[in-house]
Amino acid sequence: MSHTDAIADRGDIISTPTASFAGRTVSRVGYGAAQLDRLRDRRDEAVALVRRAVELGVNHVDTAEFYGFGFANAVIREALRAEDGVLVVTKVGADPDPGGRLPLRTAQRPEQLRASVEDNLRSLGVDRLPVVNLRRLDSGPGLRPEGDQVVDIDDQLAVMTALRDEGKIGAIGLSSVTVDGLRRALPAGIVCVQNAYSLVSRADEDMLRLCVAEGIAWVPFFPLGGAFPGLPKVTEEPAVHAVAESLGVTPSQVGLAWLLHHAPNVLLIPGTADAAHLEANMAVGELTFDDAARAALDAVESRSNEVPIG
């Protein structure tokens, strides 16, 4: 099957600026808070940036306690108001590790998942998290669990569903999961999948198709390719540059807009610490491709997004 027909009957997907997510209707272009930590010494600017996102129509924000060791959550807590109606999605499965080689460590055990939910509740200042993604670390670039951090997904889902029954979680999502893991998790009621996925890394096409069929939101991270050295990047593709030049937009905007065109359940959460970049990201919802541009982009080779070893 070609990449072009991997998602059946796409139609004019981009003409629908909203999509269903966890029983809510949200803008298909949201905001990812991971880069807010770049404004740690300019907290007022960070708060203003989140407020600007809301002004531009963002009503879906993605965050985590380990983003900036709680800084992102603190900014979101200060910036958002109940009347904004913003769906705040967080994640568990890793914890901040300020003194470590990486700024985070795996936290996959059930008791750690529960503790991470409590941490997010506390830092966001809420008594219920609308959506929590279980970061499994089974696929894509980044950490892999070792030792007692290798935990069966059923054991993790047991604590996640218990937290949902207790009212601390509204809905459960998955991140860095395999298609087999998603199939095992479906009975628990999964509302979204957040995997590394972009124009240049489309290994998860079968999982995306399953999510379309099941009404599960697809929320790609690294939507422009890998942030690690050696991984393919959308903005380095000649076809992307050619389409961008023809439309008078940036290659990054083309890469993001392609995702919206590709499947009706795609929700974007591009992150930035810059207001102008935020506005450029929001503008991708207005981009349309003619048949030739879409064909050229669909023909871009898909490569692995695993971090090269050695």
C-alpha cells in the first residue's frame, strides 16, 4: 500500500478546523508546552505566550510535570482561566531528574504512575486531569525502560483505570506505544495516541488507521521529524521546500499542514517559546495543497525515527 492511499478517503480534511477529543470539540491546532522552560527567567513572557495561544483559538494544551521540572505546569496554572475552556492534557511514565544525564527518568511502575498523577494535579492546581497519557516508551526515539521499569501494560492500565474511577483522571491516552500495545489497551477506553510521527517518519501508518477506525485522536510529537542528531527532518526535504516556496510559507508550516491533511483525527501540538512562531503554527490550519503538491509530499520517503546507535 502506498503512503498516498494509506488513509482511506481523506477528502478535504483541512476544511474542518475542529475535531473530537475526549468528548470535547477542540481546534485541530493546539499548543505543546515543552518549550516554555526556555522562558524560565521570563515568567511573565511565558504566561503571556499561553494567553496569546488562547486568543488565537487554542483550546487544547499538552503538558507534563517533567516539562521544566514543573515550570510548564506552573505557567499553565497561572495563565489559564476556567472560562477559557481549554482541555489540558498531561502525561505520566517519566519524572523530572534535574541531576541526571537526561532531564528525566523513567517512572513506569504503577505506584510511580499514581504519584505522577498526584504531582500533576498539585502543580496544575486542579482536582481532576481531563486526559492523561501513559507514556509507554515502547517505540520512537528516546528512553527505553530497563529492570523494574519494564512493566506490563495491563498492570499500568489497571492503575490508570482506577485513577479514572476515582475521578482523578477523566480519560486515558497512550504515548510511545506499539500497535499491539494499543490493541491490548482498547478495552480500557483510549482517547488518544501520542507517538513520534511526521512526513518523514510514517512507520505507524497501521496504528494511525486503527485510530481513525476507533475514533481515537492521533497527536504526533516530533511532527517535523527528530529532535535528536541523525534523525530525518521534514524541513530538510527538497519537496517540502518546493511546496513552501510555491505557497509563500515556511517548510515547517508545510510539514504541519501535511499532517492535518493526512488524516481527520490528527491534532497538532507544536511547541514554541516565541509569539511570532506561535502565530505561524496556528496559521497552518488555513493552508491547502493542490493535487500536485499533495502527491509530491506523499512521495517523500519515510525513514526510521529510532535514535542511531554508535
